[in-house]
Amino acid sequence: MKTIATCVQEVLVARPFLEEALSRDIINFSALAKDLNPTISEMLRKPIKDGAIMMALRRYKPPVGKKSEIQLKHVFRNMGDITVRSNLTDFTFQNSKTLIHNHSKILSEIDTDRQVFYAFTRGIFESNIIISTSKKEDIHTIFKIETQIAAQDHLSAISINLPKGNSKIVGLYYQIFKRLAWENVTLYEVISTTNEFTVLVEDHLVDKAFSVIKGLKL
């Protein structure tokens, strides 16, 4: 059976910006309760008083438990270097029988150049190549027989070294994405390995994104 508290939780989980505002104590409980009243009343199929909703809002606790919260703080405090790479281009190709073969060709081309940024991800129907823009023409030449779906210049990558064991922490990536979304930073691409996490953003957003990620340590 639904209660006012469970309805409030459902609404806040579906609207993470509200949850963030509540956690920062920058939202008026009375005004929010009034705003949520029609939704909560409809969910419970009966009229609800604003005061009851306001009480549920004050008692609301984010789903991350105390243990997970401590673990998150530990991970963010112990984050390693944050590296920024600019002048990147993102290519999207339709998967084909020859794509991996051509992928090996570009790897051979850049193998001795340690200054080149390169990342390859393969999905079910398409694959992405993120590479230093200086190698853009090599991509055009080597992948000329492939079906190109999209290409985007003027991108930057921000890479974060995460402590070992980070994959066991509940809500780790959620916290990163939430902070970036709160600051209106759009992510163009996300790449991750076991202990490294990289976000790709358009150049005009890189300073803001870097500031947000660096702020996670505080």
C-alpha cells in the first residue's frame, strides 16, 4: 500500500534535480510540498494536505546508505590524477566484417606516437573511435570503405584515476553524472575501464566539467 512517504520518494528519485536541491538545503519545503500536491494526491487517489507532504520531504533520506556514503567520500578523496586532453574527434561507424581489421591498421599507424589519444568502443550495431584530430585524415583514409554514421570535432576528454575497489561502491557513477548534470554539463561520450573513467565533452564545456570533477575531492 502506497503512503505519502513512498510517493514522495518515487517523485524525488524520478526528478534527481529536486533530490540534489533538497540535499543542499536550497529549496523551500513548503513551496515544494504545494507544487507536488497534485501529483501525490493523484498517486494516492485522494486529496492530501500540504503539511503531510512537507513532513515527508523533511524526513526523506537519499537511497544511499550511511556505509555507502562513507565509501563514496573515501573514493572521491582518494581519486588520482585528473588528465585533460583536447583537440579530439569522435567518429561513429556502422559495424561491419572489415571494421576490426581497419581498427588494427589505425593501431599500427599510431603505435609509436605516444602523444596520440585513442579510444575504441564497439556496440551491437555501431562502434566509436575517439582520436586526436591530428590523425583525422588517417581515419578517413583507412576507414573509407566503412559506413560513417557521425563525426564530431572540437572535443576534449577528462580522465580520472579511481582507487582500486571502486567498482564495488554503490552510486559512484551516479554521483559524478548528477554533479555534472546539476552544472548543466552535457556529456558527448563516456568511456570507462576498471580503474579509469573518462568523459568526453565539447570544448566550450571542458573548464566547467573539470571544475565539477575536481570539486568531487572536496
